[in-house]
Amino acid sequence: MSVQPLAPRLRGPRKRARPADLCAAEWIKFWSLRSTPIALVLLVSLALYLAANNSRHGVLPMAGSSGPLNPQRAAFDGFSWLPAMIGAGLIGAQAMVGEYSTGLIRTTLAAVPDRRRISVAKAAVVTAVTGGAALVIGAGGLALAVAIIHAPSPVDAHPMRAIWSSILLLPTCALAGMAFGTLVRHAAGSATVVCALFGFIPIMLRPTGNRWATDAANAMPYYAWGRLTGAGTGTMTVAVAWATLAAWAAASIVITILALDRRDV
């Protein structure tokens, strides 16, 4: 009796994951961290509280404001937005560090070997979440300030520019946090870099009469955002301020892609 060999199973070409599927998977992983929703709620709540507090008691000295209370200055006070910048950077860093610390990054790359597409999908999710938080903080803070001060409208011009620049600021900080998280791969180290970049350096480095110090300060996202919102910080032109924020976001995405693509996990 002869035994016929089994015919080999024909395997079709492996289906390529769609961008929507990758973003959906990254969305689930992003919210699976327990600290993520807590951090977002605290970030938004603190920012809105500071906007309301500035409206009741006057803006802080760093805003460079004098005279009658200004709703736009109260809502977009530079010093009050530093915690939001740090929080967004930490959220972005945790999105990467959390996968390395749990080992989930190996499972992710085994399912989707194309690391560049994974990086882009994760960046899209982080940008959407932090951009939504920035919209709530910017528009909500401005509405609170106008209501508390009883002003018919913001005193400064271009209130929508202030809101749009804020929507760009927090995702930029989050993407920079992702880049640092991919490079450092350690929670404490990434948190230290984020806090120094978005908290310590803007306070210590300010535009002064010194050309080098002014150029260095204008290259920071904090001062570019301050120029666009009228927070009294930043001495560059409006076009350069927009370009600075966009350059930080683009550079952060490129660094994340290259670091994840070329380093072992």
C-alpha cells in the first residue's frame, strides 16, 4: 500500500495592514495604559483652572501684561501653559516607553514588521489625542476668561490664531516626547528630558539683548507659541513662529521613525 504525500498548502500573498487598522490598533494600545486617561484629565483640568484663576486675579508676571485684565492673555498665559506642555510631552514619551517596558513592542513588530508604518500610526494617534486636548484647553480657557472678566470679546487681535497655535503646540510637545522615549527607552530618563526641555529651559532661556540667547530662545516651541498667542514671549515673525512649531513636529516624527527602524528592540 503506497502512501500519497500530502499536497503542500498554497499560501496567498500576505495582506498588508491598512493604515486605518494600524491606527485602530495603536488607539487601543494608547488607551490601554491606565495612566493615560488620568493624565489627560489632570492636564485639561489644571490648564482650565489656571485660565480661570488668571481671569479672577490677573495674569502672572511672565505674561508681560499690564493694565486692565485681558481675556486672551489670561487664557494663553505662557507660564500657565508650561504644565500642559510637560504633560503632553510625558504622554508622548509614555506611549513609546510603555511598549518597551512591557515588551509589547516585540509583539507589535512581529505582527507588523514595517516599523515606519507603526511609528506613523502611533504619531497620528498621539497627535489626535493631544490636539483634541489642546482644543478643549484653548477654546475652553478663552471662553472662561471672557465670561469671568465680562469682556465682550478678547482684547488682543487674532484669537483664532492663538487657539490654532495651541492645537499645534501640544501635539508638537507630545511628538517630541515620543522621540525622546524612543531614544532613551526609560521612563525616568524620558521624563527628565521632557521636564527639562519644556519646563526648565523656557524659564531659564529668554529672549534678551544678546543675539545668541535670543536666537536660541526663539528656536524653542514655547517662545514660538508665545509669539502667535500674544503671550509676551518670542521676538520672531509670525511666519517663523509657525515654521518653528512645524519643524519641531516634523523633526520629532523623523527621529522616532529612524530610531525605531534602525535600533534593535
